[in-house]
Amino acid sequence: MKFIILLICLLLQAIFHVSIKRGKYHLLEHYASGMKPFLTKINANHGWVALISLMLPILILVLILNALFSHVGILYFIYAAIVLLFCLDIRDMKKQLGDYFVAITNENLVKAQIEAEQFVSHSVHQNKSEMTRAVTESIFIKALTNIFSVIFWFMLLGPFGAVLYYLATTLTKLACNPEFSYTDTYFAAEYIKELFDWLPVRVLTLTFALIGHFGPVFTLWIDRLGAGLSDNRQLLIDAGLTALNADLEPTQASATENNQALSLVNRTLWTWTIVIGVLTITSWL
């Protein structure tokens, strides 16, 4: 059933652009703000205490809903689909980068920098090669965070897994907000996120090897298979660039590399969907 739910959600988002994205971050922001009096009352100055206090009520609610709907097929189907649509985001990144591509093609580096910074959510250098490399790296990071890790944990743990990962990811962003007084929560949420990224990163980079330049990527994958949590991001970026046969140094980076990265992400999503489908059908036989 999880594969069918995944397939329907992918089709709804990819073809019909159906998603539950409007105000998702602000919804959690309002929830965290509403929890502030409680956190203050229990003196939740420690990052882990604040994080657990924020996550636990939502996770308990998800577990209760799982228990209520698990024996009622159609209700569980609808509930799980809504949760996945909420946590998953496969919006067309190429469309999001439309103005950036126009600007970079026209050599309007000021406009390209503005659009690139909006996409990557941090400042980038106006140097063309460094700017395009920052966009490429962000494409891989967004693909992991918004798509592949969500799919991985949904298939493994159902709606609970998707919500757990989504909470860790969003609370990491929220804790960077100066208005959120429990900034120590960032380190706890970041640790949880990196922990839950470790396996998906290994599976994702192995997929890059299978559909990209197998030899170099697989060698990189083997060499860094047992690397720690802090290597997740760099392993993903290095494997993605190697799959594109791109130089790890950004001196030769271009908008062509950006398009190749988008294509790699799309092919990887198709590959995951097919493999999950085959494994699901095999389990039915």
C-alpha cells in the first residue's frame, strides 16, 4: 500500500502540482511559539529538552492516528497520503530556477546572484563559476531533504517516519531564526537530521553511481561508506558532481552543470520509484 500511496503522491505533485506546501513552515513556527510558555515553565534551556518537548506531542499524535487508521484500509490510505503530501516536495526545481537561468544566460550576474541566493537560502559569490556551483550543490541538498530522505523513511516507517524526518528538518531551519529563543535546539535537531540522513545519503549516492559514472562514484562510495554524520553533505555533493563527471573544484562550473544536476535528480527519482515498485510487487508474490 505504501508504494501505491507514494506513486499517487508523486503523480499528484509532478503532474497536477498538488501539494500541501502553503504555510507549512509558518504552521510549525506558530506551534513552536505556542509551546514557548510550556518550555519556559519546564526551564527547557537545554537543546535536547526543548527539541523533545516540541517533537513529542506531534509524534504521539501521529502514532495515535496510525493506530486508529491502521485497520481501516481506505482511511489509512487517505491519512498516509495527506501526511506524505505534506512532508514531500518534488516541485520542479528547474521552474524555480527559471529567472536564474535567464539571468545567467544573459550574463546579468547581479540578477543571477539574487535569484541564486533565493534558491540556496544563503549568500553566494557573484563569480559565475562559484555561483553556479553553489546552485548545483543546493540542488543535491534540496533533493535529499525534500524528496529522497522523506521517501526513504516513509517506505521504512510509514507516516511516522516521514513526519519524524520532516520535523527534524524544519526545526533545524526554525532554530536558526533569531526570534526563536531556543537556539540550542538547532544542534539537537541538526544531529537528528544528520542521523536520519546517513542511510538515505548512502542509498542515494549509490544510485548516482548506477545511473552516472559508475566506476569513480562507486569508488568514492566505498571509500566513504563508513564516514560519520558530518560527512553526509559533502559525500552527497562529491558523489553528485562525480556522477556528472564534473571537476570537484568550481572553476569550470557552469549553468550546464546545473541542468545536468537537475536531470540526475529526476533520473534518480524514476530509478527509486521503479526499484520500490519492483520490490513491492515481488513481496506480493
